[in-house]
Amino acid sequence: MRRKDLEITLQRNVQSFENPKIELEQYQTPPRVAANLVFRAFELGDIVDKSIVDACAGTGILGIAARLMGANDITSVEVDKDLIDVMNKNFSLLDIASIAITSDIFDWEPDKIFDTALVNPPFGINRMQRKFKDMDFIRKIKEFSKVIWSIHDGSPTNQKKLPMIFQKNGLKVLEYYIDEFPLTNSYFFHTSKRKEYSVMVVRSTKISQ
Ligand code: SAH
């Protein structure tokens, strides 16, 4: 499947959050951003025939994209039990075989190591309400994943700092690129309905001890 076809398939078939919960920072990765990420991961050999975990899966879009591009198996983990029906509906629309697990990622102890993790974690932007920040999620995910593809704040300051932060957390940034993430709700920006937000898409792996 071509990158554009992947984007169109996601656009047409993946339902987003109906009533997003701000305290869980629920915002769906737009189909274009999801297709770009998974297609790049595909090009680098992180998808085809691989065992994939979609951590903080939301409505399941990243795992779905990976399966469409040839992943062997997908496990989608999401803390919010209200999303399980949306996720399963999305899977069945596209005839996707995936294991959907309702669990807090911090309490989850899988019995295998995954080849690739895909994650758009809460950024911890809303500090008043968030207990964890994106790096807390990445640190946890690295316990059970060989390669991690993750989405982060792409501000110029963060672009400078993030590789070092990954390193401090025992991870090496293998590559990253910047993408534009349109936010259509007003979680983070109260003055405008739609705003482009730069995100940094990072491919990383554990630094071997
Ligand atoms: N991966 C989806 C959703 C991103 S939004 C997408 O790309 O569209 C972040 C998701 O993380 C939300 O669905 C939120 O409910 C979930 N989440 C937040 N804290 C979590 C935790 N501790 N464990 C598992 N999922 C969590």
C-alpha cells in the first residue's frame, strides 16, 4: 500500500474520540500524521512481519495502520475502558485482527517483548491534571519493546533537548522528523478553534548495558 492510500484508508475508516477526556489527553493522531509515521517505520523495516504494541492506543489508529502495512500481530493497550467499543469497531471495519487490552500502561506486564512500539503518549501539557509526562511513558514502554516510534512536542526547544533526554533515560534516538499536527479542539489553545502544532516523531531504541 502506498503512503497516500494508507492515509485515505485511515481517514475513511477510523472513528475518532466521541467525548475526549482532557485528563487523559485524548486527541487522535490525524490520519496524515499516523500514515507518515507508520509508512516511515515500514520503510525502515519496523512493521512487516513484526510484533507490534500500540501503547496508549486511544481509538487504535496507529496499530491499525501498522496492520494495514503488514505487521504480524498488534496488541493495543488503552487505560480508558470506554474506548474499547470504538477501538473494536474500528478494527472490525477494516477486518483488523488485534488484541485490545484495557490497562494502565504503568501496571501492564506483558509476557513477551515486542519488536516495535507505536505511541502517541500524553505530553503532560496540562500539568495541573497530569500525573505522568511523555518520558515516563517511554521509559515504561522500553521495558517491553525493541524499537519505539513516539510522538512528542516539536517546539524548537524540545527538538534541541529531546535526544539528550532520551539518552538520560537509557534510549538512543535513531532518527526523528517534524510533522504538523492540526488540533481541532481547544484543549491547549483557547483562543482559536484550529491550530497547527509541530510534533517531533522519534525512532529510538534501548541503549544496551
Ligand atoms: N494513540 C492514539 C491516542 C493518543 S491520545 C492516537 O494516536 O490516536 C493518548 C491516549 O493515551 C488516550 O487515549 C488516553 O486515554 C491514553 N492514556 C493516557 N494515560 C494512559 C495510561 N496510563 N495507560 C494507557 N493509556 C493511557
